Amino acid sequence: MDEHDRRILGILMKDSRTPLTEISKRTGLSRFAVRERIERLFEAGIILGSTVVVNSAKVGISRTVFFELKTNPHEPWLAKMLEGYSSCDLLDGLAGEFSLLARFRLVNDEHFNATLKKVDDAMGKSYFKKYRVVNAIKIFKESGVALRTHAKEFPKVDKVDLKLLEILLNQADYVKSPLPLSTVELSKQLCKLGTEISQPAVFNRLSRLESNGIILGYTLKLDYHRLGLLAKFIIRIKANPNAYDTAADNHLASMPQIFDLYRTGEEYGLLATVRVRDIPEYNSFLLRLYDSSDLIDTYSTLVLEERKASPVVFEPQVVN
């Protein structure tokens, strides 16, 4: 990869729908050269496909919850159990007191209680019998895209909307292409899945999902190791109590090394995932982090293994 490749990826990560003509203007390359570079990055396995960032709270996912579990290498069944839950969309192996971090997307309190009961039962059989639950009170950023509040009340989402969102989230599983599916191609994919819908109807649904803040952005699914981002950290951040939102929105969310950012109810009230090339780059990131006078303290945990990272499959039901 060279500087042109990095600039192209940076543009597409912010909006994977950016036209080739626009990328050409911003990079100084010809339209043909831009397409050729994107296809080469795709063939090299750096770009895995296009995807979207969805405001999960508006499609029936009312709670984002993290489970931190203390376990050891002699208990592989515990990680396998967590990997098997469709509502668990992220599972990392950590260095430190807790060796597993699992993120769950839960529909309601009943779903949370059922999940908690399963984890309770499993941890009762484990050696350390130790875990904790961290609730995400607010989501500031996910998959590199900052989430903005939409005051507009959202109308009902139906089964077709949910299926359309699943295709957009998992495009790499449907087609071999580095760029987003067109509305014509989305119509064909929906028809293959048994939902007859015209291209104009798909366009109207996409426009509505975007304008109502359900689709928050279009980005790329990447192989971060092939991209050279070999180090991943979980960082907890303590800020002045009255400045969490300001620090998150105005400073942290704009930092490209931060891919996910959550407000929690912990003493260190922000939890973020950070990707960098190496330890020196992480040190530089930490120094820039403290450019905000609202930040008081941080502590970091190294991710040793990324065991699972997959979008949640939405339940086939109408939600509000």
C-alpha cells in the first residue's frame, strides 16, 4: 500500500458510496486508476466488502451490553458458548484480569435477563466464577462512524426493512464486490430471498432509513491486520462528570484510531476500541488524547485475539 491507497481507503471508510469521480478529484488520480486500486485492495483481502452502520436502538435493539469474564485456557467451552449466541456480535480475548470481552445486542429486558441467566449458569461451572456486566448508556461511535442524535420520531420498521438492512450489513456474504450494491442489485437480492420489490421501492426505503437516522453511514469491512493495524486496545477513559458528552462528541469521536466509543455507568465512564499499527503509535495516540483538558485518566487493555466480529441478524418481526 502507498499513500494513494491510504487516502482512498480513508475516503471510503467515511462513506463507501463516494463516487469514483469524487475520489479522483480528491486524490489527483484518474477515475480508472481509482477503480483499479480499489479492486486491487479487494483482491488482496484488505477490503472485504461494503457495509453500513445501523442505529440498533431504532430496529428493536434496546440494549448494548458488555460482559467481561475471567477464565483460563483450559475452559475453551466458555468462549465457544459465547460465540454461538447470535446476539453476541463481538468477542475478544484480552490480557489482564478479565480474559474475555463479549458485546451483546439485546432486544428488551426479557432478552437481557435470559442472556444473564445463561452466563450465570456457565460461570457457575467455570474455575474463577468471576465476571461483570457493563451497560452502554450511549453510543457515540461504531465501526469508525460517529453517531449523531436524531430527534425525529421514527415510524415503524417492517420485515422488508430489516431484510434490506441485513443485506447491507453483510454484503460481503452476498456478492463479491468492494463497493456498495446499487438499488437495482439490492432489489435482485431481495427477490432471491423471496421478497418481490422494485428498484424504485428499494430506493425509497433506503432514503427513509437514512433520513430517519437508522442507517447512520456507509463504510468498509476491512481486514485490519492486512491493513497494518496489528494492535487493538480496549481503553477506559475518565473525564470530568459534566464533560463526558462534550469530550466524546467534540474530541474523541473525531480521532481516527477510535473505532467504537460508548458511555457507560462505570467510574471510567467511556469505553473505546482503538486500532493502531504498533505500541509506539498507541503511545502517540494517548498523548493526543490528553489534548482535551476534560480528560482525567485512562487505563488500557491489550486485545490478544479477535474471536468474533459479526453484525447481529435482526429478528423477523415488526418493531418500533
